Amino acid sequence: MHTYFRAIGFSEPMKNLDRLNLLDDILNKPTYRAYTSMSPDSEEMLTELRMDLGDGYGIAILGIYDEDDEFDCMDMYPYMANGKISTTEEITIEPRIDGCSFAGVVDDLKLGMTLIFRLRNVVDYIKATEIYRNEKPVTSAALSALSVEGTILMPIMKTEQDLQIEESNYRARNALMDKARSGNEDAIRDLTLKDMDAYSVLIGKVQTEDMYTLVDNYFMPTGVECDLYSILGEIVSCRLTKNPYTLEKVYVMTIDCNRMHFSLCINERDLYGEPEVGRRFRGIVWMQGEIHFN
């Protein structure tokens, strides 16, 4: 996902010398490091290093230190951190086809779909699986995202009564989805009928009203990559930072998408509109996540 280096302030392609200098800085001045042995009888160490560039975002590398203390870089990618828990639903971790990264998979009732994200703390996960063996060590995840294209939309005006109805509908739908996930046929039927009714109402209104005045937020897969999503969500917090290497300005936001909160990072050049708390962000995001353990 090297395209997403734009999101953290590297909009211009890096020259080989600049890339090597940046790699040296990460190796010599990391803000986070984690190690674990490749196997009990091996002296090779799987190493994860991160260097923060701004307010929670930076560059991470994953590689191996061999017997001669030489570092072999296997992967280098941008990241966005999130200090708050986004989901406490059951999370499954699967190795990706490249062999040096993992994907997290979670069915969250708030989104009503299966969410797949790039696992950020790989070494922590490998250590935890060794400690807990056959137990499920993962308890929660802090999700974040990077984006290279986004648009700011104005909020939908809602009365106090609208908010109360929305809260009631949200709780009722969550209760139905929880029953449906357990195999309750009545709940599955009710959910299907409610979705059909909502679709019919939406089709009728979209003929005369703008789609984004009807749809408050959404979260859906897009493209061929499993961890890319098209989202629309409310901006809960927003701040403008600067990449110290390129001096490019980067927005760091907290997004509320159907009650799921996650951090988002986007280059100012790739954002159309002025972000403010209460307004909405619409764009394509690459989802990441840091998992927590027992």
C-alpha cells in the first residue's frame, strides 16, 4: 500500500537516497520497537520498528535481524495510530499471502458487516499467540485509516426528536442483528423486511432529494483490495499537522461512522473542502488496526 504514503505527507515520489536516509532514521531513532525470535532454535529476530512523524502517524518497517546483526527489511508502510478502542467484538487474525503481514477480521454489529483491516502490531500478536497457545488472546481493536481522496460534506440538520428516534431505531436494529447472528429465523426475517422497506422509501425520495441529505453515513467495501472501504462519517475531532520531512500539511481526524470511532489521516492536498467538527467526511480509506490482548 505504498500509494498511501501520500496520506502522511509524502505526495512526491521519494528518491532512492531519501528512502535510504529515512530507513536509517527509523532504524536508529524509532519511537517504538518490538522483537521476537523466528523460532526457538534460531538466532534471527523478527523486528517491528515505527517512527512517528506527527500526531499519531508515521512509518513502520518489518524485517529480520540475522546472526551478523544485519537488518533485512521485509515491509515498509505508512500507519495511523488510534489510542481508543473501536470494537470489542470477536476478532480473527489471518496471515496474508505476502507472508509478512496479517489481516484482522471482525463482524461488528455497529456496521452490520464483516470488516477486514491490516494488522499493525504483528510482533505483539505473534508473542501473544505463543503465550496463550490455544486460547483466544485478542479482546479488542483500535482502528485507524489512511486516505488519499476525500470530500467534506455539510451535516444533516436534526431535531431532538430526530435524534431520539434514531437512537431507538439503532438499539432495536442491534438487538435484531444480535438475535439473527445466533440463528433466530424471526429476527432474520424482520431484518430483511426492514431493509426492503428502507430501500423502497429511499428509492422514492431519491427522485427529488439529494442522496447525501438522506444517507447520514455508510461503510462499504470498494475496489479489489479487501481492506479498502468507501465511507461517509461525521468528524468528531480534527487538527492540522505538518510532516517534518516534507513540510506538507496533514489532517488528523476522528471519524464516527455508525457509532464506530476511528482515526483518519489525509494529506491536505487530497482533501476537497474545509474539515470541521460536525461536518462529514466522504472518501476511500485503507483500514488498519492495533489489537489488544487479555
